[in-house]
Amino acid sequence: MIIVILILSIIIILRTNNAFWHERETTPDPADIEYNDRSDYVEKSFQNKELNIAVFQGAYGPEYWKEIVELFEEAYPGVKVNITISPRIADIIRPQIVAGNPPDFLAITDTEQSRMISSLVKERGLMEISDVFESKALDKDQLLKDLILPGMLESTRFTPYQDGRIYLAPFNAGPMGLIYNKNLFREKGWELPETWEQFFALDEELKKEQNYLVNDNGTKTKRALFTYQGIYPEYLEEIMYPALANSTGIDHLKKIFSYEPGSFNTNEVKKVLDIFSKIGSGGYLLEGTVTRHHIQAQSDMMLGKALFVVNGSWMEYEMKDFPREEGFEFGMIPVPVFNKGDQRYILSSYEQFSIPARAKNPELAKLFLKFLYTDESVKLFAQKSNGAYALKGAKELSKPYLTADAYGMFSAYDGATAILQDWNTLPKNMKIDIRTDLFKDVMTPIMTGKMTTEEWVERVEKTFAEIQSKTMDLQK
């Protein structure tokens, strides 16, 4: 009897293994198939050939997404992609997510105003996609992870739980710094500021009548040194984090990003905060800035009302239809440093892709993600949106399609160390958003002199302490 049972067990194991290897042979990895045969792969492997994607329509516009969806459907006959794209995408899809019926693929970043992705991260509502990056690219004999810009996948923005597992995928990448009019600087013979002292010294040039802005009726107005997107003060992170890296050092910045109590209450941090206070109280800020939205502030700078505005390399495309000073040329520099010769830092922009944990068609979503990383897609994004993917070599691959100004702004990386905002992910159900105390609720009072930098430090430290206390309580 025992012998019969053993023989039957061996037969079952052999049949199971044979079925496993047969399945492996008939359902290959998409990266191992010749491009012309991919449509056959979809026919065999995906019973559900309908993909629902949701896209935040930001500064890069909708044109790229409409065309890349068409190319994906052409490459994989039988696949149908339903795309929802809107500046208010979170409002549209939130009911679907709450109902447990989310889109299959999200092109929404965790810095988007609704903070929907941050909430999904906290709730562990995104699917792990490490396997995508451990597989081969669709159009290269390389693992996908080896194509991504160094340091991106290791950041908490993409591995939010600090366990080495990837839940968000990089989309684009570009420098964020101080935008200025290259032609104006060239005409006036002004030097670009390397230090904060040189930055503020430029205001002396702006006080000279020959450098005033002249409007159509001949009225002369002094240019302001600086403006920013007043009702969206989070844009000032493009100054904050590089300046903190310069003043405190990268290791200390990591402590701040980890909400370590005491890390924000140092003389080096206060020196950075004093820069914002000086801009506002010292008369360097364009009047009315704190009430302006991003398009208004950026338009003011382009019309010559302010010398600098904070923004990223996407600004040229975003503002392509808006008026500007005659001869205007986009330029960008990294944030100034405190001492000449200091290492300069520049914040890198990024957007993200993700797949909800409850997506109905995750495997087709993963294939779509890999398709977005092909050279064809990279070139199309540059052509339609004037931007570059977060891939090695994407800048040069995109060069023929980028405008001269957009390509030139990437030179802001030269001689600077690129950093990401790298805040640790907060535990599930913790509703605190550190950006509220760093920017949203404090920047206008700081700029208008109604709050001191000491009060700012106290507020952030109180939030750090609350985060640490609640984290310990949740871990008990």
C-alpha cells in the first residue's frame, strides 16, 4: 500500500512540474519576445485586454499621453486603453478608489495638491512593482533598474517603506532652481549669483534707474529681486532643501527628512530660514506675491517685474502661450550657497507612476509601464512635452526634440549635486503633513513679518515630536 502511494505521489509531482514548465514555455516574459511578436504575447497571456489609466494633467500637458496610448494599442492589437486625464484627477477617481474599483495605472505624483498618492502609500494601497525593474527592458538587453537615474529607486519616494521594495516608478526628472531671463543678464552685464550675498547685492543694480522696467507708455518701475507662487508656497522647497544641504550637510538633512527631534533647531537651519525672512522683510519680494497663484507669479517674472522665480525645467512648456519681455530666454541656476566655493546643491523634480493594489488588470499595467520606458516613448515625451524621462541618457536622447531653452536649463546640474526631497513615509492613519508646517501655513506670515524664524523652528519641532510620539504608540 505504501509503495502504491509513493508511486502516485511521484506521478503527481512530475505532472505538476511538467505543467509548470509548459506554462513557462507558453507564457514567456514580455522582455524576452521580439518586438514584432508582442501582439501574439498579449493575445495568449492577457484574458483582460482592457486597461484603465488615470493621469494628472500638469505642466507637461495631455498631448504625450494621448499619443503614447495610441502607440501602445498599435503595438499590442486587441488592447484597449481607457484614459482619464485632468488637472483635478484625484477628485475624479477618489470615489472609484474608495469603492475598491481603482484604475489599473496611475500617473500621479505624491506632491500633487490632493496628496492622494501619499494617502495610498500610508494605507499600503499601492502594488509592489519590484519585479518590473528586475525584468528586462522591452527594447534593450538590460534590466530596467539599470536604466533608471542613479539614486532614484533607492529614495523613499519610490521605496517608501525603506525595505528595498519598489512601489512607485520614476517618470520624468529635471532640475529645479532659480529661473531668470538669460537675455536680460547678458544685456546688463550682470553676473549670476553664486552666494546669497551676491544674490541680495543684485538688488543694488535694480535700484539704478537705467535698469528699471519700462512699460508701453514709458512709465518706469523698479524690478523686484524675487517672486514665487504665493498661494502654493510649497514651490519654495526648491530653495529650502538645497540650502539646508549646503548649511547643515547631507547627513543632517537626512535627519530632518526622518523627523528627528532637535534636527530643525540648529543655528545652521535657522540661517536658512532667515533667508526667507530677509527676502520678505527686506523689500526684495515683488509686491503682492503672497496672493498670486503659480501662473500669475511666473508671468510676472517673464514680464520682467521680478528678476528670479523658483521653478523647474517644465516652466517653458507650461508658459509657452504667455507674454514675456522682448528677447526673453529661459535660464536656470542652482540655489546660492552661503560661502563662495561651497558645494552647490539642486533639487531634482520627478513625477511617479504606480499601480493600485486592487487594480483589476495589474499585469497589463506592468507591461504598459515598461512600454513607457522605451526609447520611442522617451523621444515622444520630449517632442510633445519638452521634458526628459528619469533614465540614463534620456537628456541626450531627447536633445533633438527639446527646445534650446529647455535643454539649456539642464546645465543647472553642472557642478551641482542633485538631491531629492526624501521624507520618510509616515505610519498608516497618521494625518500629519510636514509640508503644512514647513510651507503652507507659515510662509506667508514669514514673508510678511508676522512670524519669526524662531516661531517657525518651534512649530516644526513640535510636529517632529508629535510624529515620533505617535509612531511609537502605533508600534506598541
